[in-house]
Amino acid sequence: MDKKVRVMYVIAVITTVFTSAMQLINPIVTQLVVDEVVKKLPYVEQSQMQGLISTLITLLTIMIVFTFIKSTTIYFSVITYEKCAQDFLYGIRDRVYKNLQQQDSSFFTYNTTGDLMTRLTGDMDMIRHTICWVIRMFVECFCLFTATTIYMLSQDVLFTLSLLVVTPFIFIVTKIFSKQVRPLYINLREKLSILNSNAQENISGNRVVKAFAREEYEINKFAEKNEDYRQANLQATMKWLQFFPIIEGLSQALQISVLLVGGLFIINGRITSGTFLAFSSLCWTLSNPMRMLGTLLNDLQRFFASCDKVIELYYNRPRIRNKQGAVVTKERAKGDIEFKDVCVKINGNEVLKNINLHIKPGETLAIMGSTGSGKSTLLNTIVRLVDISSGSLTLDGIEVSKYNLHSLRKNIGMANQDVFLFSDTIDSNIAYGDLSLTLDEVKHFAKLADANFIEKTADGYDTLIGERGTGLSGGQKQRLALARALAIKPPILILDDTTSAVDLETEKKIQNSLRNLEFDCTKIIVAQRISTTKTADHIAVLDKGEIIEYGTHEELLKNNGYYKEVFDLQNGVSNEEGGDK
Ligand SMILES: Nc1ncnc2c1ncn2[C@@H]1O[C@H](COP(=O)(O)OP(=O)(O)O)[C@@H](O)[C@H]1O
Ligand SMILES: [Mg+2]
């Protein structure tokens, strides 16, 4: 909470203290009206009547004025609570979202989108509810209870104590209740997150669901989660209902005590009827806090369940982050990349073993290898989406781990294997890395990526793409991703199988543009087609995380290894079937 919000919040809490204490004024004035006016009425002479009436008017005026002040103060204090809660939440949401942006890719493997969304919405709202309602009610109840008790004690100690007899029982009962309800709310929170994750995944995967005609199955799966959530809700509510009558009963007992004890005391002349009336109307200010305690603890347990989740997200630190004194460069990298004995372990599995590679500025390295051989991982180590476990990986002679992440990644244009596009226009998607690009520049990069299909769409560059690029073919998405990577004119371009879904003709054009880029660029390209790899300066063949072949196209052909095998296979296929795979 920033300082201004904190000060405002403290002011709101203080006003609550005052307005709670002011709740006592009406019963006290009532007491005075009875004792000073009503009771004297039968005994006064006509001449003294005027005095009584003016006392009555004064007392009533006090009542009206204080009621007005109280209502106005409550009005403004509630507004302040709400404003503080919104400001506070705005800050938290912002911070949590920023933190979310910095998490490692593995973080998103372990946390589902649905769960993260629940944290950002439902859990946040629980925090708001606590800040602007639960805490206010706690303060109000506490003050009301204390002020009433003090006032009552000042009037009659014995009478007061006879009313307070039930309080310890209420405390014991609510304590037991809150202990029992807590795990139920943690469970409820978990069930909601599962329900949301299920819905989110289903919505994203709706095409697969339709293609496999699995709607029925998905509906049943959701119904199951829905039922779990309903049960969890019922369990928590039922627990509350078990305790509610006890708390309610105990606080109702107060009314009976007042009548019983108060009646006896009036009969034997210990208290005045005014005092009795005051106690009777204050009975509410005593019993209500007791009754509220259960509700508040109930809400507080929900709050704790949500709070844990938000705090976790708030403080979670990525493992891949800037080191102290990280190198910040404004300069364009030269693009010299060197792997020395690089090993990468993921969850104990050795995904890359003793990688040694040197890619000089402006060179093109092609990487080939079967699925799962570690190609994507190798590329990810350069942008630090994955950190190396041992060895050394340098860019322009400096360890990549020593760069400021932002500086490092700004220098790298990357197009991933599974293309992700935002639900925005084609223009904005291409200019994602550099929003200052003009439409002409965007068109230029689209042309380099041979994305000529854009002009044929209804709205051209203003065509809206569906979520994750729905509405486009695989090859079209790949070309947009390539244009997006090229658009930042990166000194290092990393393409992970980016042309796998385009036809041979298009691929040839793309290769041609890549060879003739107007800016200096070191290229690392994962590809399965010989047509792509043969013009590369060097080719590395990966197998089970190791480089098994390395050299130029001609050298590797002479080698008679994996590369030669692929070459023969593809040549054979292209001779028989005319090319496209
Ligand atoms: N985040 C990850 N968690 C666990 N294993 C992973 C992860 N990323 C990659 N791997 C494993 O590393 C190996 C290499 O994967 P990858 O680099 O994607 O291969 P390629 O791109 O060559 O198909 C695979 O066996 C894969 O299961
Ligand atoms: Mg891959």
C-alpha cells in the first residue's frame, strides 16, 4: 500500500471507531428522555411544563444532529474504504502481473492458466472484500462492543456482568468454527481453480474437441468439476449452518437476560426505568458484534485461502533473472555466439551434452536432428529461456548469463516452432517487437517472409486474427511469425523449424530473402529440409543432445552419416512426388 493510501485507510478506520461509539448516543438520549422528561411528567406543575418541553427539544435536537453527523461520516468513510481497497488492489494487480511476466517458462508448465486467472480475479476480489468490509466490520463490532460494555459498567456493574456471561461461550464456539471451516475454504478455492482451468483449456482447445466430436465427454468432465465445486461450497456453508444457531441462540439469550435481570432490578429499585430502557436498546449493540463474529471469521478464512495464493504469486521469483551488475548494452550485438562444453539438464535429464559450436558474426548455422534431440533447447539457451547447467555460452565474448535479460533478448529475433499470435491485427502482430514501425516497413518485412496472402485477406493488414492465430493456416502463421522476428532487424535471428509448414516454392523465396537481408545478422536455423540447410555456412546434426555431425553441406555429404541419409531420402521423395512434403 503506498503511503497516501495507507494514511487514507487509517483515517477511515479512525472514523469507524468514532461512528461506532456514536451508535451509543441514541440509546443514552432515550435513557435521558425517560428519566428526565417522561418520568417527571405526572409530577410537574403546569408552570414547569415549559422547562420539560425545552429539555425534550434539546435532547431530540442532539439526537437528530448526531444521527446526521454519524450518517454523513459513515457515508464518506465507506467511500474511503472502497477507494483505498481499489487503489491497493490496483497496485497489487499491477505488481503481480509484472511478476508474472518475468516468470520462467517452466513456471507456466506447472501453473495452469485457469489457476493464474483465478488468482488475478476471484482471489483479488476476496482481498478487496476484506479490506473494505471485513476489517471495517471488525473495527465497528469491536468498538461497539467495548463502548457499550464501558457505558453499561458505568451504569450498573452487576447488570452488565449478568449480560456478559455468554461472551466466553461465543468466543469458544467461533474459535472452534473458524478452525474447522478453514480447510474447507482452502478446498473450495482449489476446486474453483480446477473448474476455471478446465473451462479455459476447453475453450482454447475447442477445435480439437469439435474435430474429435468429444463435446459430450468435455461436458461430462466439466459437470464433474462443477459438482466438486458445488459440494465444496455446500460443505463450507453447512459447516457455517452448524454453528450459526448456537451463536445466534447465545446472542438472543442476551435479550432474555435483560428482561429477566433488568425486571428484577427495577422491582427492587436497583435501577431506574431509564437505565432499563438504555440497557434494553443497547442489548443490540452487544449482541450484534457477537453474532457478526462468526460471519467475519467465516469471511476471514476465505480471505486467508485467497491471500496465500496471491502472496505466492506476488513473491515468486524466477530462477532465470538478471544477475547483479548485469551487462546492459544499448549497442547492437555483433552476433558472435560460442558454445563451449555446454550441458543442459532439465529435471535431471541430460537434454544437451558437451555442445561445442562457434557461430561467427553474419554466419548461418543450420541445425538438424530427429524430434527430441534437443534442437529447441539449444536455441532456448541463447535467449535464456533455458539456462545452461555447465560449460560456457557467450555472445560477443560475454557469458549470456551476465547480460541484462532485456538487453540480451532485444538483440534476438526469434520465431518458435509452435507459433503464437495475439488476437490483434496482422499489422500489430508483425510490429509487436517494434511498435514504431510504419505500415510500409511492416509490408516490407511481410514481403521478406513471403506473406503475400495478407493482401488477399478482406481487411489486409488490418485483418483481425483470432486468439492464438485461429483463422490462419499453419504456414501463414509461420510466415507472420517470421515477419515479426525480422521486423526488429535483429543482429541474431533464431528460427525454430519456422518454414516446416510452407510449400517448397515459398520456402525458396524465404531462403532467398534471408540471404539478402539489409542488416547484419547471424542466423541459427533449425530445419528438416536439405533445401534450407545446404546454403548454410555450417550444419550441425544433433542426436540425443549431442552433436554427431558438423560441417558444410559438401563435407557432410561425404561423411555418409545422418545428413547423407536425409539427403538421399528427400531427393528420392522429391524426384518421385515433385517436392512438397
Ligand atoms: N521443459 C521441459 N521439461 C522437461 N523436459 C523437457 C523440457 N523441454 C524439453 N525437454 C526434453 O528435452 C528433450 C529435447 O527437447 P527439444 O529441445 O524440444 O527437442 P527438439 O526441438 O529437438 O525436438 C526432449 O526429450 C524433451 O522431452
Ligand atoms: Mg523443437
